[in-house]
Amino acid sequence: MKAFRILRNNRGTSMILFTLLLTALIGLCAVVADIGTLIIEKQKFQNALDSAALAAALELPDTSKASYAATKYIQLNGFQSSNILVSFSDSNSRIDIKGTKDIPYTFAKIFGLKGTTVNPSASAAIGSIGDAFNYVLFSGSKNTTLTLNGSSQYVKGSAHTNRNFVANGSKITITGACEALSTVTVNGSQISIGSRVPNASYVEMPDFSEVIRLQAEQAGQVFNGDKVFNGSYMDIDAPIYVKGNVTVNGSHFKGKGCVLATGNITFNGSNLNASTQDAVCFYSKSGDITVNGASAEFDGILYAPNGSITLNGSNQTVNGRVIGNSVAINGSGLSIIGGTNELKSIPSSGIKLIK
């Protein structure tokens, strides 16, 4: 009975403690919810600033156009022009955007906390497109040897590999320099190389995918999901951005521009361009590029900085450049003929985020 009386007397105290603990728990949940919202909103604002800086950098050194582009992209992402302050430096080759936005709390207001102000920033600058495009045949991997196997392989221009170079076969020609970060090895007959340069310097492959993506968005040429190009003639009159894989089942491309895919790019067919006056860059940001078919002819650039480029078939001709993290050539009679026209299919300069 005594124990029962003690419990009954403490019942009120327990209720008070329970109420206090419940209040504290609700308050903690409220603060956690508002902190989560703050993190999400700050990241959205940062992403908007990054996009605005990259879009504006495309217009440099014209500061008026760059300011307009920055404002446009901020508004497209759901923010106001009053949320940013734009400035330029380095002879108008760099843009700096400082952001400021008040983010109100929802639940924490019951504790007298109204909100906070976030101040993210973004900077972008224009620069060179990169030395990798100085070469007609390029392999950027530090782990994969660039190998030319077979006969009648012809490269008009220079080649570079960030590993080893090996030529096995006959009638293999590289008219320019053959550079390798390590060794240059030749096995066979009738192999002609302009100059052999072992122990060459490492050459980095640039990432200009953000430039193409932004240009494609401005042109309304963005496709969500895999894209298949069918038909005899296809015009590339503006950059195209595909969030997925690209398959080309057709014969001719016209225009000067870039097709950017986040996934793989596969060609099935021959004569992939209308004339040597046209040039298209097919750019796989994270995937591989495969060309299937004998006697296939392509005018432009094949670019896979993070994947492999595989040429399957004999008597294939690339009037342009083959630049990948690794390059595999399966067949004989390959010709890669470098020029200058194909460089019109890529941006003349690159842009990158500084911070």
C-alpha cells in the first residue's frame, strides 16, 4: 500500500516530465526539418549560380551579354535578379556571381527563429579548349596502350598516348609525330612515322560538356532518354544534348555542331556525312563510342574522354579526329585524315567553373 501511494503521488511529476520531453522532441524535429530544407534550398541556389556563371561565360568578353545571360539563367531556375551581384575580372575573361537569399524557417518559428540568409557564390572563366585536339589520334588513358594492328593503317597528322604506343603489321603510316608518355614500339614492315617521341609529356583531355549542354538548352535541343537517329539525311544546325545513349542508323549528316550524349554512341551504317564541308563532333561524356560497318566514312570528331572508341570494320575513313580515353581499332585499311574543318564543330574556347 505504501508503494502504491508513492507511485500515485509521483504521477503528476511524471506527467510534467513527459510533457517537457515531448515538447523538446517536437522542437528538435522542427529544427531538423528546417535544417534539411535549408540544405536543399542552398544547394538549389548554388546549382543555379553555377549554371548562370557557365552560361554567362559563353558570352565573354562581352560583359553586357554576359550579365543578361546570368540574369536569364537565374530566373529560369526560379530565383530573382535581385538575388545576385555580377562582377568581371581578368580582362573580362572571368565572371564572379555572388548570391544572397533569405530562407525562412517553417517550424522553428515557434521558438522565435525566423530564418537565415545564405550567400553562395560561383565563378567561371574562358580558356583554351585543350591540347588534346592538336592530335588526330589520341588515347588519354594512363593504363591502356594505344595499338595499331593490321595493314594499311594511315594517320595524316600526329598521334599521342598517355601510356605506350605499339604498331604491329605492315604499311602503317603516321605522317606527323607519334608521342607516348612511355615507349614507342614498332613491329613489322613498311611502317613510316614522321618522328617517334617517347617519354612525352602528359596531355589532359578537356571537358566542355557544360558548354554544349547550355548551348543545346538555349536552342531547345535537349532529349531526355535514349535517342535514335534514322534516315538518309540529318541536319545538325545546333548543338544537341541527349540524356542517354545515341544510336545512329543512317547515312549522311549535314551541318557544323556537336551531339553530346551522357551515355554510349553507336554508329551503324556508312558515309556518315554529306560533304567534307560539314563537320560534326559526337561527344560521349561518360560512355563509349562504337563505329560498326565496313567502308564507313565519317567527317568530324569522335570524342570520348571517359570511355573507349572502337572502330569495327575494314576500310573505314575518319576525315577528322579520333580522341578517346582509349582507342581500339579492329580491322585493316583505316584512314584518319586530320584537317582544320572538323575543329569548327567544337567550341573555339572552353569554360570552367573556378569555385
